[in-house]
Amino acid sequence: MPSDHRLKLTNTLTRTKEDFVPEDASNVRMYVCGPTVYDYAHIGNARPVVVFDVLNRLLRHLYGADHVTYVRNITDVDDKINARALRDYPALALNEAIARVTQKTADQFHADVKALGCMEPDFEPRATQHIAGMIEMINTLISRGHAYQVAGEVLFDTASMPAYGELSRRNLEDQMAGARVAVDAHKKSPGDFVLWKLSSGDEPGWDSPWGRGRPGWHIECSVMSAHHLGPVFDIHGGGLDLIFPHHENEIAQSCCAHGTKLMAHYWLHNGFLQVEGEKMSKSLGNFITLHDLLETEKVGGRKWPGMAIRLVLLMTQYRQPLDFTEKALEEAEGLLEKWDDLLARAGVTATAGAEPATEFLEAMVDDLNTPRALAVLHGLAREARGGDTASAQALADALVFLGFDLADVRRAVDAGRPAAADPALAARVDALIAERNAAREAKDWGEADRIRDLLAAEGVVLKDTKDKATGLVETSWEMAQ
């Protein structure tokens, strides 16, 4: 049964914040566009994965885990994949090279998003598993007068759908052709887009009524979503950049093929992401992959815990632009480390399936207002520092609700300490810092100074930093050089 908390979501289709009312509360259905597996996922790709992971968790809490179906696809047929296969594996047959590229990239994607704390979707269909369904849908569109074959392609006739453009609010006359489609003279309208295109002998292809070929980009998601969720479902999500042409064209194909007015009731889109105040691009040298952050030292000369990346992506409300910076990573890691230390001192651990604090849940059901939810967590931390065990428990439960594993941060911090190889020393230093913190709270400055001096004599340097949100001072440590 749904929770008493009413979820509100901003629907791109209507441009308004609406009460979320699923078609069937016992079968809530969500589809999100996943990666095209030709290259490692970058930090911009990570934002929708994390955002809709949080929404998936919230829906499961509100309606029950057994009553939510979350589908996120993998696009494994694409001209960019073909080009990468030829570049990386020139000695292999193309089909084998493509298989190598897609498997390697998909495996890395799964490892990366797992490190960010993301749950697996209920279904993760691959485009190549649904070619027969794509051919069937294209046949239906042709028979209903919504598609035509010309010059070796099957194209969708945008003029055949009067409602075309409602999602993106673009007039058909103003449309440019969709991504991956050239504006050619054989099109009835410049906005017509490819459903099927012929393949040369050295390109991947499947037999079809229109010759050996491969599908266009947009038809894939229409077929995969309908296969798992039906012709009309509750939520379709993705990045803001997908509104046009991808999602607009998905709607056109799906509605015309199924004879429905809608493809999804609610369309959700996360905002754009910049890096250090600039658009991310390889030409600017600020193109950052999750692999770069998690497994190399490309950013800040070190590896970053997945939980810190997750927190940065949630510090801004999902619909707003986000500036991803090294400073934000440092602040996120520091905050999670402080919360981990606080909960350890309070002796509490998260309770599986616990009901989150009311104020926290009220923020989450308000269109995933994660900044407001995090402000609630700061308040709980402040109360917990004052000795309120119930607040500490609520903090632990809320962090797990949001998908955070504080042990991940603890491992990363310990790995970065020169003293990590000596766990006994690390434990002793942490214990003395806890004693010093207690002395400071009791305003016993002499005892606090004594502990600092004791540690300094052993080569341990303490660093006190003030939490901007709470005004409280936290302490970290490192070995003197």
C-alpha cells in the first residue's frame, strides 16, 4: 500500500509540479535511458543514474519494493560503437570487435555505478536483444501511415502526428533533424528521423523486410520500455539533453504504434552538469569519467570514494544545473567522514527498512528536494553531537535511505593515511582525538592542549576545521612529513 506521504514530481510534459498518481499503485513502473556502451561513463552520465536510483528507492519505500519495476536500458548498437571497435581492435572481425567494446564498457559502467551506491535496475535490456520487436514496431508504423521507406532507410513521418513536439514545446516547422540523422533531400520533412537504415557488408546488421540493416537510436527505447512496462507507463526519466530529439521521438513512435495519447504520464529530466564552472569537453581538458575519479589519480592527484561523488551529485536539486568541482568532492568526503565518526561514537547503526524522520521524508517527496533533505541531516547531526541518540539513529537511517555506505568513505580515508599500515596507531590516535573533543566540549582547554601536544610529539598533526552548516569544529589528522 502507498505511504501517507504524497509524492510530487515536476513533469516536463506539463511544466508543472504535480501529485504523482500511478496508474496502478501495486505496479509502479519507471523507465530511464541508460548508457551507449562505446566509452567509459563520464560524470555527466552519472547524474541521472544517481538521481533515478534515489527516486527508485523512494518509490519502493512509498509503494513497497515488490510493487515497483525499474528499467534502465543499454544501447549496444550504434555507429559510435562501430567506430570505437574499428579503432581499438583493428585486427578482429567487426562483430567480435564490437562484442569486445560493448562488454568491456558495460562491465566498467556496472562497476562504476555500483561504487556510487546505485542499486541494480529490475531489468536492464540491451538493444540487440530486441531487434525483432523493433522490426515489428516499424512495420506497424508503416502500415498506419506514420513511416515510409526511401533511399535505403525507413523514416518516421513527423507530419503524420499532429501532437509532435509537445514535450519539447517545438513547432514542427522549426524542427531540425534529430541527432545522428542528416538532413537529406529524400525526407518529406527535415524533422523526419531514421527508424531503420541499411548496413554495408562490413557493418553490423540484421535481416528485415527493408534489407539487411540496423535500427535508429530512438526506436530502441520505445520497444524496450513497452516490452517490460507496457505501452503506457508511469515515469520516464533521463537527462535534460534527451528531451529533444530522443524523448520527443520516442513519444512519436510509441503513441503512433500503440494508438495511445501518452507514452508515459510523468517525464522527469535532470539538469546539466558543468566541471569547475565550464561545460565539460575533451577539448577543454575537463572531461572526467567515473573511472578517472574512482580508480586513477587524474583529479586532485588521488582516488575518490564513490560515496563522495554520490553526495556531490545530490547536493543540488536534480532539476537544477550542477557545478562539479574538486572542492565539492573534498567537502563531501569530509562531511561523510564526520558523520561516520559521529555515528561510531554514538554507537548506532542503520536499521534496515526503518521509517525515515518525517521532516526528511517530507523533503524527499517534494520533487526529490535533496538539498532540503541534507539540511535535515545537518540538524540531526547537530542534535546527535549534543548526546541525542535518537537523532543519531535517524541520521544513520536517512543516510542508508539515500544509498550511502559510510564504510566506503572510511576505507578511502584510511587508505590515504600514511599510518593506515599501522591500525593500532590509527585506533589510538582516533581514541585520543575523541578524548580531546570531549575535553573541548567541557571547555577543559588545558587537557585538550595536552592531548594535542602528546600527539604532536609522536608526529601526528591535528587539523581543526569548522563545519559551515553547523558551526561546530571537527578534527582530522595526518602524520608529519
